[in-house]
Amino acid sequence: MANYSQSLDWEFPLYSGFFYLFRLHFCEIQLEVEKQNYRVFDISIGNQTADQQVDVIQRSGGWRIPMYKDYVVNVRDPDGRRSIQNVSLDLRPNMETKAVYANAILNGLEIFKLNDSNGNLSVPNPESRIEVPTNSPQNNKKKKTSHIIVVIIAGVISVIVLFSILCFFILRRRKSSAKDSGPSVTNSSWVQLSTTSDSTQRTAGSVSSSLPSDLCRHFLLEEIKAATGNFDDNFLIGKGGFGNVYKGNIDNGATIVAVKRLNPSSKQGVREFETEILMLSKLRHLHLVSLIGYCDNNNEMILVYDYMAHGTLRDHLYKTENVPLPWRKRLEICIGAAKGLHYLHTGTKHTIIHRDVKSTNILLDDKWVAKVSDFGLSKVGPLGGTENTHVSTAVKGSFGCCKKGNLEQIIDPRLEGQIAPECLNKFAEAAYNCLRDQGIQRPSMGDVVWSLEFALKLQDAANNRGHKAEENSYSTSPSFPSILNGHTNISTDEVEVFSASYEAGGKTTSSVAASTDSSKALRKEYVINVDETQILNITFSPSPNSYAFVNGIEIVSMPTDLYVREYHRIKLVGQNDFYYIDNNIALENVYRLNVGGNFVPSTGDTGMYREWALDDEFVVGLGFQTTYHDVNISYTYENQPYTAPTSIYTTSRTMANYSQSLDWKFPLDSGFVYLFRLHFCETHLEVNERVFDIFIANQTADQQVDVIQRSGSSRVPMYKDYVVYVRDPDGRRSIQNVLLDLRPNMETKAVYANAILNGLEIFKLSDSNGNLAVPCPGPIKSPPNNKKKRLLWHIIVVILKK
């Protein structure tokens, strides 16, 4: 891409009605681009997103290593007939990754037409080619002349026949136009759309369409009247300020359609009518309503859509006798509508802002799939995927909003008992973020889709464990953390159990269990956010038959980007999604290990007073060897010294010659999301000498990890974060063994079939209720004795953000 361009664009004429294989070839060879995240871009084919965040260096494995990627696209028939369609290929810089260069690259391209189910690769009417055979020397001039005369006579006769047919249709349509014209048409306040040609003017009752003929199907008024019984009220399925909507049948009853006839008194006029046609004729997506065609004969403005069997979303929400929509189905509808809007924002060549999203413009088909409709007020912005937009996003069609108040006041009372609290909180959090005053604070539609899908997963998880939503679980605070009290732990005579809660804007609850016959000190560490104007309250609440106490509390202020980095995407293991840790989430440190090294006390940490324990008890198998290197570590801007001390990066575990992987096993409470932070540092190797894959909980977390390549150099430390959800296998929270597995990647043909890990941190993340507690600590199996109980040194370390 040149400095003044925003994308790389190609356009290819292809026959519709076929699938095509696009093979794109890439290879980074420029000296300026030899590391990851230097050039990252998105790929769109046929105005649809094909791939995102393509980093050739990362995917190929290194600089000057070629690769290719295949995509398959269906070139549809816009009017039911096979024709030549222009298919675009667009490469645009991905701005979310904040790559060094806002650029894209393509080295080669192959396009293949794929045969259909009948083995067919042909088109019905290829352009005729007249091949003149080579005459032998014996052919005389008379024979050539006779051939020419035959061709001329045939051509003249064909022209006469075609002219006669054309005259017949013109006369017939003039009669029908005169018959259809009447007072209702003559007195209409509509003005006809101007033609696309400046030299042509249309008159009332004109037959030809004002819009380009290749956009979509153009209906005659006679066809529309036949489809709707001459706009019979029995076919009326909806009405509004725009006009009436009729159910109709076209193509001899083969297709059911919805016919929108715009009202002359409507506020929507010629511009909105034309915008709707221009938009929907070029857009095809599962969650966008499909425009079949239009009619603008005799000053009418009629749009023909796919028929939506369940009508509008509003029909099922307000003043209706329909069966109430279940909460899960409502979530699915929200997700579908969000995906449709996400496609408008990023999946097309130019960003499209709808500006009129409301329940009447969300349609539902026979399978309850949501379809965004009514594009009359839409605006087209700059190239899709860019952040610089001049499009006004002021709401144009909304009928108002609710004042601030309690969340439960706007919840449909018919949903009582259906909504899990954690699902509602996530849903409300997404809505709250969308309503922020500053546009830069609002999430992208991609983030909204992710939040809604995550809310659905939370609801499904609650349903699977038989969760019942309670009326008092609805959140009312501005940032939507739930405030739930009454946590109860079951204990024996030998277990002292108490719950600790921390309040600063929201409330975080955790539980602690300690045996009284142990002399081992208990240390708990939490990461929570406290704003400058807030006061931190720590409360210890003992459960029945126990008592709560603490011997010391350390409060440490930490850098704002150490663990919680808002708007930073973290890979969600096992799913094609990302996770965001914001200031409303509390973290509880479960394990912090110096892999292959010695115990690091708090005084040996780099200013954060953390302890790094040994990893011996978690190692699985014997295929490990520990290494120590007396070298200087070069910290970077991305990996500051406070991230981890040098003692972590100078020791490691690697694979022995007879091992196939590095394995650790960690007991973790199920039902929670965990952050795994893996620390790496290569001290001697070069690029492609050690490449491995990472698996967490038997699911692929990362592939082709080359520490030298990702960190940028030898002796430069780095870390990578992953988020994994530990499921409840039987619907009840319990302790599950979670496996961390590092295996050599054999596809890259690295010099050494090996893997490495220097350090590891595992954090439990609070759920949407601010909860970190588990219902039941494990009971002590041995019988209690009568010896006097000892006090233990309970230390809670609360690490706060500035």
C-alpha cells in the first residue's frame, strides 16, 4: 500500500452461481517487516470478511518464509439467472492490533471455479463466437459470396422480427399504463427518482426504472397487484408511518414475500427509498433482511423482501397476545442483530452506520433468526475497518430512552426466574458500555457480539447446573457488579472457615479455609481496583462453628498495566473468542511458580513483594531437565522489570531427550475463569531453533511459539496470557485437575524438538457477581483431637491499582 491508500483492492469478473476457490500467496521479504505485529491486515472477498488479523510473519513462522491461505466464496445469482458479477478482493490494515505499519501485502493469487453438484462448470449462454473456417485453395469466389448473402438475409429477418416484438410490447404497456393511472396516482405527493443519466428524463407512468437495472429485480405494478390481491386488506400484515406491509406471492405462488408500499404522507421519501435499494441490493448476510426487488412504476415506491414469518421483534415484546419470548431466545435474537450490525461496520468495503436500530426494525424469520431491516436512514462511511470516520452516528429513529434507575424496573416481569444473575450482569454491562457519553469509550460491535455470546454461555452454564435466578440478584450499581451476601461454608471442628469481602465501588467475596493443626502460614493475594476517591473496606465474616482472624495485611500499589489492561484482548482457550479483564474484575492468585528454579521470597521480587514458589509438586512425568544461565536479562518497554525478577528468566525447564512434552497438573476450583500467564526467555538459541505448541486443559491455547521470534531477540523476556474456563463436570463446583502441556511443533521443522517454560502465574477471576468463593472447602478426613488449637499467621496481601 502506498502512503495515500487505505486498502489493496482488486475486482474480478466471475460467473455467478458457482463456488470459487481463492488461494492467496504471501511472503514477507521487506527488511522493514521481519518481526511479528509489524504488518497486520484483514481480508474481505465479495464484500464479506474472509480473515482477520493476518500477520504473515506469525503465520508463516518467520521472515522470507512463503505461505498461502485458501478461501471459498459463493458468487450468488442476484436475479436468479447466471451472469457475470464483479467480485472484489480487499486487504485492509487491522487497526486493533496497533501494528507498526498500517499496511497490507499480497504476493500472488489463484482463483478456481468449482463444479457444482452435477459436475457442471459451464454457463448457459456463453458469448457466441463466429469462427470462419480456413478456405482451401479450391474454394472459389462464388461460394464465399453466397455465404455472405445468406448471413445478411438472416440478419435482416432477425432484426425485423425483434422490432415487431418490441413494438407489440410497447403498445401493450402504454394501454396498461393508461388503464392503471387514476386520481390516487395523479394526486400523489411523491416525485419520481431521477435517472442515473443526466440526459434522460422520466415522466409519470414511465415503464423504465430510475435505478441501475443490475441492482436487483424490478417488478411491474401489475405483478405487485397480482401478488397482493390489488393490495387487499386481508393480506395486510403491518402498518406504520412509512406505509403498509402486505404478504404476497410471486412467481406463480412459489415464493412468499413481504411487500412494503410506502405512504405518500410518510416522512420517508425518495432518498430513503433509493438508499434502501442501493444498500440491500449489495449486501448479503444471514442477519440482514434480503431485498428481492422493487417497483417504481406510476410514481409508486414499493419494496419486496423475503417474508419474515414471525414479524418484528416488537410484535413479541409490547402489548401482544403472543407467547412471551424466553430469555435465551431473546439473547439469541440480540446476538443475531449485533452480528448483522457488525457486518455493516466491518464486513463491507465502506462502513455502513444503520442509525435506526429498534425493535420494529429487527425481523424474525420462521426459525427465529434475527434480521436487521430498514436501511433508509443509513449512512456510508470510509473504508470498513478504519477508525477515522466522519459519519454522524446521531440516533435518527429512536422513540426515546429510559431515565436512570434500577435495572429490575425495565425487566419484563414475565421473565422472572429465567435469568441467571451472572448472565444479566454481563448483558447489562454490555448495554451500559454502549450508552457511554464518549464514543471512544463505547465498544465496537465485535466486542458487543462477544459480550452477548459470553452472556449466553453464562446462562447456559447456569441452566446446566440447575441455577434458579432470584429476584434480588438484579444489579443496580452503575458498573453492574452484583452485591450478594450470605455466603455459607460447611466446616468441621478442624477447619476454620471465613469469608472476606472487599468493597471499593463494587464488592468482591472470597472464602478461606485453614486447618488448626497445621503450623504453615496461609498467604492470600488479591488484585482489585480502587479509584482515587474510593475507600477500601475489608470485612471478615466467620461461617458457623468457626472464627475469622488475620495477623497482617500488606497493601501494595502496582503499575496499572501489570495484570489488568482494559481493552486488551486475551485468548480464550478452546473457543474462537477473546476475553477482556477490566477494572470490575478481581483476581485471586492461586499459583506463582519459578519453573525449574529456587524459591524466590518477597524480598527477592522486583518491587511487588510477591513470592515465587517451586513447581516440583505440580510436575507430571520425568521428561524434564532444569537449566540455569548466568546471563544478563534485557527488559523492554513491553516487559518491564516489575513483571518478574531476573531469577525467573535465568532458570527454566526444558524437555529431556526421551520426553515428548512438558506437563504440569494444577488443582483448580471449577466454575471459574482463570488467567494463565506464562513467562519465557531464550538465552542462547536463534529463530526457528525451538518451536512448540501450548495446551491448557487439553485444549489448544497457542501454536508455533518461537520465543526468539516473539520476544525479538535472545535474552529478552516475554510473557503470554491465556484465559481458560474450568467447567463443572456434574453441575456442582469441585476441584478439577487442569493440565498445562507444552509440546514441540513438528510442522516448522525446528532445529530442536523441544519446549521451554521459565515462570508461571495462575489467577482466579471473579465472576459477574464479584464472587471468588467456593461453596464447600474440603473436609478433614482424620478425626479431631483434643489438643489446644493454635493461632495461625493469616496474611492477606491486597495489591491495588493506582
